[in-house]
Amino acid sequence: MTYLNIVNKVLRKLREQSATTIQETEYTHLVGDFVNDAIQTVEDAWDWSSLRTDINFNTINNEAKYPLQGFGVRGEVMSVYNTTTKHELTQRSKDYIENRLTLNPTATGTPSYYCMQGVDANGDVKLVLYPKPNKEYAISCSVVKRNTELVGDADETHLPTQPIVHLAFAYALRERGETGGQGAMEQIAIAKESLSSAIALDAGINSDELIFGVI
């Protein structure tokens, strides 16, 4: 659903006229901000299937740190796989890897461990590999990207829109007071229920991730 469509859904709930553009008035712009706030809340609530993707890069000989382009800082790395050697890397703490890079700075080999540390000039998290690659390897990172901010009227989100609308409506009610006898706290409860239902539906796509056992 487009940014403008979501904003108009919220405006109608507020008993306001629909807008032809989000920049139409100061108030439609404000509702657009509430929509983006709601999107961030929904993004952070679950590892949504629609936000999952792969970030791929090739290593450089003797280089340990690699920015995950387009990842931002709010995402999650699910797994890191060396497609050249066909094995999965193990996540370790930043201290574990930094200590080994400091104690043995010349060590190179096939990367076996990774951590995330710092961001680059574009605001993307950097992945640190250990040991430093001794040649070029193809690395594939399975990630959840959480850096959506809608700007243009036609920008789209692939998140469930119902909880976004309910949350944005709740934020708007909190700012202006009740509408049609409905208060912000009541609407927040409705939004939470809508979000829980959306998570439950999406969880069915990756139901194996919710099964825990002893290996």
C-alpha cells in the first residue's frame, strides 16, 4: 500500500478529508510522520518475512571489515554463509574477535567467525570477519532490514498495513484528543491486538524458527 493511501486511511478515521498529497497541509504532513513512526514500531516488533533479504559481498585479501550496504543500524543478521567454502560462519562477541585481531594481526585464513561493529559513512553496520580472509570469498548474509521511511506519495511498504493504520491513528488521537468518543488508550489496545494477529499470521511462514529443541 502506498504512503498516501495509508495517510488517507488515518485521515478518514480522524474525520478529516482525504489528501491528494501528503504535503497538502501541515496536518497531513503530521499524519505522515505518525505513519512513519508506526512503521518503525511494526518493523521492530517482528522479523517480518517481507523484510528478509540477502546481502552479498566478496572479501578482499587481508581485510577484516565489510559494510553491509543498505542494511542501516536497526536490522538483524540472521546468518552469514561462505558460499565459496559452503559453510556457515559462527557469530562471536565483538571483544572475542577484536582481541584476536589485536593479538594476532597478521593471521589470515578462511573466515570462521563474525561480529558486527561500528558503522560506515553511509550509516550501515560493518561486519568483522575472523580470521582475516586469505583470498577472495563470496559471503552471503541473510538479514532483516529495518530502515523503511516513506517519503513520496507513491512510496510503498510491504509490512502489514492494518496495524500501521491503527498505530498511526492512536498517535494522532494522543496528539489531538478523542475522535468520535474514541480515546488514544483504547485505540492503542486495538493496535496492539492488530499487530499481534499480523505477527501470528506471518509466523506461520517461518514456523520452524519457533520450534526449540536440544541438538
